[in-house]
Amino acid sequence: MYQTKWLSILYTTLFFVLSHPLMWGVFSIASKSYHLYVYLSIVGVVWAITYFKTKSLRWVIFSHFIVDIGNLTVLTFLNIYLPPTMS
């Protein structure tokens, strides 16, 4: 059971990370930074664990919304805003 849970966490995190450049397009400047993939991996694991502990997507969806608004994700992936480290 314990091993199955961690395999599920790694599996969902992998698809979470891979979906972002495919969803927003590989032409986004932010997609060229390895920092993005490290960040997505960490957040993917945290959100997967949160789901397993709460058995609900409510807090995962809410925190994803807060993260997206808080770091200007949409503007970044549309190349309207570049993070300071990428300028």
C-alpha cells in the first residue's frame, strides 16, 4: 500500500510537470528554464500528498489558483511578463 501511494504520487507529478509546457506551448520563454520544472516537481508532489491526506481536490485547486494568481503564471506563459531571472 505504501509503495503504491508513492508510485501514484510520482506518476501524477510526472504528468503534472509534462503537461505544463504542452498545455501552454513549447514556445513560452519560461518553458526554457529548468527552474520551472524543479518548481513544478516540488509543487506536484506537495499537491499529490495533500490530495491523499484530505481525499479532496478542494484545497489543491484552491492553492493552485492562489499560486497562479500570485506569481503571474498566465502572463509569464504568454510572454507578457518575464521573471527577473530571465530578463
